[in-house]
Amino acid sequence: MNIETLLQKLGIEIKSRGLNGYYSISCPFSGRHKNGDKNPSFIIWEDRKIAAKCYGCGLVFGSMDELFTSICKEKGIEGFEDIVEAVEFYVPPPAKLVTSVENVVLLDETKNMDLAFSKNTEVSKAYLKGRGIDQDNLPFDIYTDKRNKRIVAAIRNRDGSLVGATGRNMLNKGHYHYFGVVTGSSLLGLERNQADRILLVEGMTDLLNAYCKLSQLGWLDRYDVYSTLTCNMTAWQKKILVEEDRPLFLGWDCDEAGLSARKKHLPHLKDSLIGVRDLRWKSSKIDFGNMSTDQLEFLLK
Ligand SMILES: [Zn+2]
């Protein structure tokens, strides 16, 4: 039995459904609302850390067991324990939510990545190959979120500790950040900090393609690639780049957004860093995500 059937059996009407086991219903605890929660504000999630929350009266339920036991109690229904136990709930990966301005280390890091995702699969390899990226060239692991059809990269601190992960859907190209990571307080790739220079790119694909091409050129010791995960820069990211104190090669896209972000951030970077080189090219169709090895070599020379 699934949640929908169970709600039906309890006589609860589902007002709307969303992706990944999301349901909205009128709050079953209607006594807590002035007009019985006519506009449904009670949300149930199958794949979150909490099971349900009412945005009207503030009730929160940590688990499905707790939620359905309380509903049965509220409605004076008996004998539903067996049914509740028979429900097959989706069990989310044991990742912990970490949200803080400063980076916080996730507990049990390898377990989190390895339990939540599959490592270096043929699926991600084939997908990346289609984008001109050879997974075997990458000096770090690529994960696959099979359920949500995403390729996933770990986001780490300087010391290699895990702070989150970022994924890209292989079908619709949408992005998703895992484990509650605050992207503005992280830089994808930061754990790699041995090379002479830093190459800063926008997105995850940019970073993967850059690493693939640098590896082909034998230049992995020349550039560490970091991604801001957007073409913008937070004060935290700027602080880290200044602390790194290495020449910075800025490789954000050369589209309108990338050029205006440069205007905003370059002056300050140039003031604070020993060397900043703004990498620009004419066609906005080229970016680090699709650049060929030759183009990269030419640009960095
Ligand atoms: Zn409520």
C-alpha cells in the first residue's frame, strides 16, 4: 500500500500532487484552524527529513508513523496500526542537512556519498561522453543519482571534508544541490589545491570539461579548477580566493550574465589578488562546458 491509498482509506482528499511523493491536503487537525484549513496548507513529503508540515498551524511530523498515528487518533479511528505499518515509504538516503553560513563538515562523509549514489557508473560515463567529456580523465569521482537521473559531484572543503553535493539532470539539464549545502559558502573543486593557478568557471559541467581537457593537455599541475556554481560570487567565495593567494584565471561564460558579473566582481578581485586574468572569447556559444582541448590550450596560453 502507498500513501495515496492510505489517505484514501482514511477519507482524506488529496488536493494536489507534486514530484517525488509530495502531497497537499487540508490539515487533518482542523480544530487548529479558524475555518478548517479550507485552503490546504498541510504538506506531506515522502523523501524529506520530515514527513509533514502544516504551514497554517505549524504542526510538524518527523515520521510517517507519527503522522498517521496522530491522524488516526484525531479522527478516532481504531485498528489502523496494521495498515500504517504495511505502508511502503520511500526511505531517503541517510544524508544530514547542514545549513550554516560557514561550511560545516558532514558526518560520515564517504558513507553519505557512497550510500546515496553510485560511483563512476557506465551511465554517467555515457552521458559525459555525449558531451565530449571522458570520465576516465577526471581526477575525482563522479556519482550517479539513478532515481533522479542526475550526475553528481561532491562539494568539499579545502581539507577534503564533504559539505554537500551538486547534481545535473541528464535529461532536462536541471540542477539540484544535495545535503542542504549552501552554495554561496562553498566552491566546487576546493579540495584540489595543489596547482600553481586557479581557473574559476561557472557550473559543474564547465568544471568537468575543463578538468577533462586539462588532463589531456597534461596540465593538471598548472590549474586547479573551481566552480562558483553560478556566474556570481559571494563574499565568502571571494574571501577564499583571496586566501588562496594564487593567480586567478576567470573563465565565466561570455554571455550577457557572465560579462555583467565580471564588471561587478573583477575590480575587487584585481585589488585583492596578485594576478587576475580575465579569459574572454568572442563567441558566447563557446564556454568551458563545451570548449575543445585546442580551444582551451589557445585560451590559456
Ligand atoms: Zn494545521
